[in-house]
Amino acid sequence: MDSGPGRFPGGTEIAAVQAEQIRHVLVVGAGLGGLRTVEALRSNGYDGRISLVGAERHLPYDRPPLSKQLLAGTWEADRVTLRAADGYDDLGIRTYLGTRAVGWQPGRVELDDGATLHADAVVVATGVVARTLPGLPDTAHTLRTLDDSLALRTALDEASSLAVVGAGFVGAEVASAARDRGIDVTVLEALSVPFARALGEQLGGLCGRLLVESGARLRTGVGIEGFDGDTLLLADGDRVTADVTLVGIGAEPQLGWLSGSGIDVTRGLVCDAAGRVEGIDGLWAVGDVAAWWDDVLDRPVRREHWTSTVEQAAIVGATIAGGEPPAAGVPYFWSDQFGLKVQLFGRPEPATRHVALHGDGLDGGPVKGTVVGLLRDDTLVAVAGFGAARRVARYRALVGAGASVAEVEEMARSLA
Ligand SMILES: Cc1cc2nc3c(=O)[nH]c(=O)nc-3n(C[C@H](O)[C@H](O)[C@H](O)COP(=O)(O)OP(=O)(O)OC[C@H]3O[C@@H](n4cnc5c(N)ncnc54)[C@H](O)[C@@H]3O)c2cc1C
């Protein structure tokens, strides 16, 4: 990476010069990242033309409730809207909803209705699409969109059993909502420990315990060989049939529309630390599609999390507008499952060891109340908490500062 804020001298000056030349910003993807980018452009004083293109017919909406409140039936669809319909007049933008971008060339984007939009800056915020399995029957569900969530909710209304393929966050949240309705749940996970990729084996094990303690059946180390109608055929020869099947095996960046552009999308859209797509003038990316340069890990990292999307949109909007971009925060994600909040601040990737800070979950005691520090040698790189939101928040600054183990233990004593 050869550019980015602080990576070349006079970065702010260059950004200001660019901002004056930008008369039309085209944001592709009308989800969280797309809308927040538009809002940041306006709040930083950009008064040029803005277009927002979104494949879905819905106004931009929030996804975390899709596997939580909406699925549980405690919220209706109108509550997930990110900005009320009449709030778009204030933004002064042109929206193209139900319209898909199908091609990009420098300075222009082709749409699926045959139109071409020319723009001085294009921001890609097209998110991810749920992975599926070969031969997946039409009756099986994935969960990524508002329509997916409503369809799954309707199916669960009639169901007494649910099979979940993949013990990731979406799978666990759906399992949790189904257990709350008294539905019999079987979760099938290919790895030997659920959540191991996101959290590592020890913390993943705690999430696995939450599943099992809810009464769900968890089968790990089991692959899916195929389907016989609605029945799942397992690699070990077993068969699982349930009224509803949900496949939650991760997601892929929605970047097929850039194929043919010459842009390398194999790792998502690789960007500098301000969201400029590497090597391409006038192209930016935010949210789940974007692999932003991470100064701490010294490599581009793609995070599929709400908070990083919001932060990236604020930085890109401010930078394009010639404003002062906010500083990037400590990476964060949460998941609500089985009556508690699972949270993680920081970058768990380089951790070499754990230290239990509160609660006895790692020793087989209750998962709720457990807070764990993840350390790289003697430096705190992340903190995870299970039903301990207030305590976890107290470690955020220590994670950001790369505190020593002694400082972390002192904090744990003060909060005991
Ligand atoms: C069920 C669920 C639960 C979640 N829960 C949590 C949580 O608890 N905590 C957390 O931190 N994160 C959570 N997330 C993740 C969080 O919602 C995402 O990180 C965030 O939505 C990413 O925003 P985005 O703008 O990148 O993508 P999205 O919000 O997915 O928006 C992308 C939009 O682009 C559109 N699009 C795609 N291709 C095109 C195209 N070619 N042309 C035009 N438009 C296109 C899509 O249709 C979509 O509307 C959850 C996600 C899901 C699906």
C-alpha cells in the first residue's frame, strides 16, 4: 500500500483539492455502509450531486435485528429502517432502488436497466451474499436480507423442528430464536469447535456451551454430503430431517458486478486506511466488501461487522467531502444469543494466550459473566465477554492502548 492518511505527506491538502473537483458521488449498495456514507458526505459539507444505487427495493435497513428482534417477532419490518422515508428529502440525493450495478469502468457505472451513471467518485458498499451448498433445496433458508428474515419467521411459525447448518453467529442467533419458541433445534458444524474461526477454540467452546445449555443438539465435525429432498445427508452416513433448514455458513463479497473491470476482488476490495481502492483513482469501498489496510495487523483486513462499516462510511464520507475524517476506533462486534450479549473488542488474530478476567466460564462454570483477555505475549490485543457488557466496555481503552498484562489484571481487580 502506498497511500492513505498519514502515508503520504500533505494528505489533507490533497484530499481538499480532490473534494473541490468532485461534482457527483455515486454510492453503489444501499445498505448500512451506503447510507452512512451519504450522510457523512452531507454532514461534512459536500453539496454536490449524490446518487445511491441499491439492488433491493427496500429503503436502506439495518441487518442485526433480522436474526434477533425481527425473527423473534418483537419488532416489525418498519423498525429496521435506517432512515425514515421523509428523511431522504433532507439529504438531497437521487436513489435508484431495485436497480443493480452490473459493470464499472473508470468514472462510470452501468446499471441493469441499461443506464450508465458517470461520477467523479464511486463508493462500493455492496455487502456480502450468503454462501449456500450445492444442491440446496429451494425450501431451505439463508439469512441476509429483510425478505429472508420474514420468510424464515413465517416458516418458524409453523415449525416444530429446525436444522441449522453452520454454528456461526447467524446460525446461533437463529437457533436461539427458535429455542425461545420451543422448537427442537439441531445444529450441524463442520469444525470440531463451533465459532473457532471467529473466536478461537476456547472462546468458541463457550458459545458451543450456550447452544447446548439451551437444549439445542450440537453435532460438530460433521460435513454435509448432499440432500435427499428436504433431508440433509451427512458425511458420516446419518440423515437429518427438520421442518425448516437454515444454512448459515458465511458469506461472500458481492463483487461479481466488477468482473471484467480488471480489479482484483479475490480478497474483497483492497483499500488503504481511508477506503481508497488500491491503485484505482476515484474508487472507494466501505463495509463488508472492503478490506481496509489495518496498521496494527500490517495487512488489509475485511471485517463483516456493523461498527466497522459505520466507521468506514464516516471516514470515506469526510475524506471525499474534504472534511476531517474521524479516527478509526478499536474493532468491535457483538451477537445476542441465548439471553446474553457476546462481545469482542480488538483484534484476536495475533493472540497467543488467554487470561480469565471475570467469571468461571473457562473452568466449566457459568458462561454468563465470563470476560476473557486475549494476549499476544504480554500485550492485550482483544477482550471477549459473555453477558458482561458493562465490564467488557471498561477494557476497550486498554485494548486500544495495547495494555500490558499487569495493567489488565489491575483493571480486573478494580472491577471485581
Ligand atoms: C442477519 C444478520 C445479523 C447481523 N448481526 C450483527 C451483529 O449482531 N453485530 C455486528 O457487528 N454485525 C452484524 N451483522 C453484520 C452487519 O449487518 C453488516 O456488517 C453490515 O450490514 C454491512 O453493511 P454493508 O453496507 O457493507 O452491507 P449491507 O448492509 O449488506 O448492504 C449492501 C447492499 O448492497 C446491495 N447490493 C449488492 N450488490 C449490488 C449491486 N451490484 N448493485 C446495487 N446494490 C447492490 C445489497 O442488496 C444490499 O442491500 C449482521 C448481519 C446479518 C445479515
